[in-house]
Amino acid sequence: MKLKYFSHSAFQITTADNKKILIDPFLNGNPTSPVKEKDVNADFIVLTHAHGDHIGDAFNIAKRCNSLFICVDELANYCKSKGYQAHNMHIGGGYNFDFGRLKFTIAHHGSLTPDNHYGGQPAGVVLSIDGINLYHTGDTGLFLDMKLIGEMTPIDYMLLPIGDNFTMGIDDAVKAVEFVNPKIAIPMHYNTFPIIAADPYEFKKKVETLGKKSIVMDYGQEIVLS
């Protein structure tokens, strides 16, 4: 299984059987993304919440690729209202897809579409694929129940924001790593705009003082998950 980072909170997972799962594909309007919407394909698109920098280019990609949206109920219905196929879920619920299992978690944030429709509760997502557990926290502040997420599903890779202002900053994100206890922590949602400027290597250094491993992924970098 491979994980590719497009910057901000946008990632692509490619499974062993070549299924492609996009998470929060904000590309064309993203000043740090090395790719555009036309360069990316998806069988599935996971949206953590409805903000424009997370829905991003999802609809154009889904139209071209006939992708299935996976998101919380209200946001899934919004996608369906636009003519797209979606699988409705909600916080705490899991489902076995043909690529693996997906479960939504709580996230402390907001969720309003760019055209001012309520997008339901913001979420994080735990994906269990090919024997690997990956936790994308979505946009969130720090919360104590992250401990339960790590206890219920031992996390191999944790993707979490460090940009502050709208989400956790570096110190809160380090505490989140301590709560979840993943094998590897990967920072996201930073340096896209000046207001969320942050040094990912400061985060990495602080995580390593916990005896944990952190990887700072370059924009456009793809790694093999093991």
C-alpha cells in the first residue's frame, strides 16, 4: 500500500490491488499542491468535512472517474444532491468496503459547504487496509478521546494538522500523538497559507522526544506503508 501527500490535508492511498482512495482533494486552488485535479484519479473520495479547502476538486474528480464519495450523512446527501454517488455514514460507524474497513471518528471543527449548506459533523477517519491502520484526524483541535481511538485500533500511521489557528498547533499535535500512540506521525495542514505557517521539523523533533517516529512528507512524495 502506498500513501501520497499533495499538501494541506490532501492524500491519496493506493492499495495493493491498485484501488485509489483520495482524502480531502484540495488541489487546483491550493498554492502548495504539486498537481492539479486533472492529474489525479480516484475510485473513492473520503471527505472529512465540507469546507472548500477539503471538498476542493472532489466533484470534478468524481465526475471524471465515477468515484464513490464516503462521508457523514449530511455531506453524503449533499454530494448526492449534486448528482454524485455517495455512501452515507456517521461518527462512530464503520463499514467494510472492498478496499478495507473505514470508520469515522469525532473531530472538533466546523463543516459548511462553500455554497452555505450544512455539512454535518466534521470527522476524522480510520482506515484499515491491507493490515495497516491509518488515522487521518481531519481538521480538529486536541481532545482527550483520541486516547480511545488509539486503544480501540492500534494506529500505524497518524496524519494530523499542525498549522494552528483553525486546528491544533504543534504542541497540541504532539500531545495528540502521545494520546494515540501511533507508530509513525505525519504532519499536515500547514504552510498552505500564511495564517497556518508552521515548521514541520519542529513537530518531528518534539515527537521524537517522545520516543516516537515522525515523517515529514514532501509535497508530491509517495511512501510505501508497512
